[in-house]
Amino acid sequence: MRTCMYCGKELKQGETCTCTQAAAHRARKQENTSDNQTYTNAYRTETSYRTGYAGKDTKFERARARSRAKKAAKQGIPPKDTFLRYIKSALLSPADAVANPTRIGKWAMLVVPAVLGAFLWLCVFFVMRGQSVRLMHFVAGAMGLGGGDGLKLAVTVPVVMLSGVIGGIVIFFAHMGIFWLINRFIMRLKTPFWEFCLRLTTAWVPLTAICVIGAALSILSPITIGVLLLCGGLLTAALTYEALKNEWSAYPSSKVLYSLFLGYFVLLAFVSHLIFI
């Protein structure tokens, strides 16, 4: 059975994959083919042909470009996409994004848990505080005009967000490491760590946006923010299952589901022990 080199989808004889990377690869291949076709003149006024090469690159640059193209083709890895385009696709089409994620670098991938942790910690702080935040009270406290409570709040918020950045990155490596170990020793797949992280990181992007919105709407009641975070967590769990189902497409859905349960059990046990240390 043939499979797509980008998303792993099983293909029938003669079938082509419709995922984003495969479609883009076919479009580039067709464009290169059309550029290299022989130029024909109906009136036979010239006998030369034209190609897409303009002749301005040096011999060293052409050799380097061929070497990079061969390396990328051998690895079967599509080129990296821009971070903003990655975020946009993950927010507008989250299910499609986890199925066919666009590639980003390692440091760009770490931005997602850092931002998520900062605003998640902030939302939890507002919920545990037990009352809505008055914007003018917070601004006055930051300017030293709001009295003791306002100043304390203005100082506490940055500290909470900084601790959230650290906590988000720690949870990121714990989450990805647990599921990567399941991928390696239960599913028996040798996927590189950062390649495996790409789908699961994409599943976190909608929750990150929800936490940012929740922090911005801190003037609402704590119960409303808590419900918003709960719904965001359920959405993340559903997207994580979708990501793992595409990553482990060769295995039954029931095995993927129980592996998801195992991974979350170990992760939540780790986080619980970390909190109550």
C-alpha cells in the first residue's frame, strides 16, 4: 500500500494525495516542467529554445542549490513556512493544520508553549483571585496611583506571566516527551523528536489564542474565564487526538485513543506532583 510522504495517508493504485504539501509539490513540479519545455516558433524564425534559468547564478551557487534540493528530496521534508502563516492556518483550520502541519523551526515552535503558559497562568491567577479585574484600577496601580492593592496587582501580573513562560516550556517538554516515548516504544516508530512535536504543537495554538482572549476579558467574572479555559482544554484534547490519529494512521483508532489516555494520565500525574511539591 502506497502512503503520502508528507501526511502518511494511505493511497490506492494511481491515487494522488490532496494534502497541502503534496499539492504544492505537484504545482512546483508542473511549473518547473513548463519552464523547461522547448520553445517553439510557428514561423520558424528562430531555432533556439528557452528555459527558466536566467544565467546569473555562479557555478558555486548552482552547485549549492542542487545539493540542498537533493538533501531535501532525500529526507522528504517540505520547506519551512513563516510563523505568521503557521499561526493563521492553525487558527482558521485547526483540524486540517494538525493533519497537514506547516513546518516551522525549533525556536518558533517553543514560542507557542511560552505564550500559552504566560497567559494560562494569568487566567488561572484571575480565576483564583475570585473577582474581576478593573482596568483603570490596574493601570492606576502600575502608575503608582491606585493604592496598595492596585500596585500589588500591577507587580504580581508580570511575575505570574514570567513563571507561566517557564512552566509552559517545562510542560511542553514533558507532554512531547511522554507521547514521543509512546511513539517510539509502543508504536515502534523512529520519528525524530522535533518532527513528532510539530503536529502536537499545532494542536496547542487555538488554546493559546483562547488564553489570550481570556486574559484580555479579565473584567468578566472568574467563572466565565474558568468555563472558557475548560472549553479550550477540551478543544486541545480533541485536536491532540486528531494529530495522533494522523501520526499513527497505520494503527487502529482504538489503540490511538488508549495511547492518548495513557499519555494524558502520565502527564497529569507528573504535573500534579510538580504542583504539590
